[in-house]
Amino acid sequence: MENSGGAYFRKELMVVGKTHIPNDENEIRKNVIAWLAHELGHNWFLGANTSSWEDWLNETGAEWAALLYILLIKKDGEELFSLNLSWAKDTYKNTPVIKSPDLKRPAEGVHTRGVMLFHEIYLRYSVDTIKTILQTLAGLEEVTTDNFLSELRAKIGGTIPDLIERGLTTEDYAMLFA
């Protein structure tokens, strides 16, 4: 981690690699708040196999915990929310689908694909729907996609879990809602 800019959170330990913190207060707000919020989100979104495609649950949950936190920020919350989604909007179509044919963790995409899948749900349903999805995910004893979708179906019915399930292997999420 000494030479990388990454971070990870595992069982009450956050490891932070070499990080550049800008002098500009606005840059700090845009980047560091979201980055720390994501890593702290792993308090609730941890437990899926990180070496398989199932890691999308950890990363999507943590990122959406961060995004919901950002929405609550009084100053510039909506703007920061959009800004912190822009990286995923710009890159997700160039990454592999979440559920790889070999069931291994894709080299890229576990951070972006689930974020954009949930963003489509957020746009078409509501922030409350995302909160219910995240509460369901955070409450799992065994964190697997099958368990998540099963619990979600029991809680809210089949439409949204079916969309999520199809989204695991779909390249363009806008097509899920067409």
C-alpha cells in the first residue's frame, strides 16, 4: 500500500495508502469526504468474498453509503453527489459485467457497475428504495448475491430484485428499464 493511492477497510481497520491531499478546500470536500465515507461505509458493507464477483456487494454498498451521506451535506450536497457519480458514469460501459462468466472478480468494474446499477434504481424509484436495498444488504448474515436477492424479494417483492439480478450480466443499464 505504500506506493499506491488505494485504501481498504477490514474488520475495524482502515488501511490508507500514499494519498495526496490537495491544498484547495473545495478539492478536499469533493474527494476526501467521499473517499473516507466510502471506506467507513465498509463498516456495514463487508463480508462478501473479495476475490470473486461477489465483491460488488461490498463495494456498491460502501459507495452508496458514501453517496447518501454526501446527499445529507447541507452545503453543495447535490453537486457533490453528482460529481461523485461522474467517474462511474464515464467508465462503467467500458468495464466487464459484474457477474463474470468464470465467477472470478473482474479486474475492473466492481466499483463502478453496481454503483451505476443502483443509480438507475435511484433515478426511477427513490432514495428510500436505495435505503431499503442498503438496509437489506447490511443485515445479511451470509453476504452473497443469492441471499441478498432472496431477502430483498421477501422485503419488497420481485421487480427491483429482478432488475438487479438481470443487471449483474447486462452491459448497458439503461436497457434494463426500457
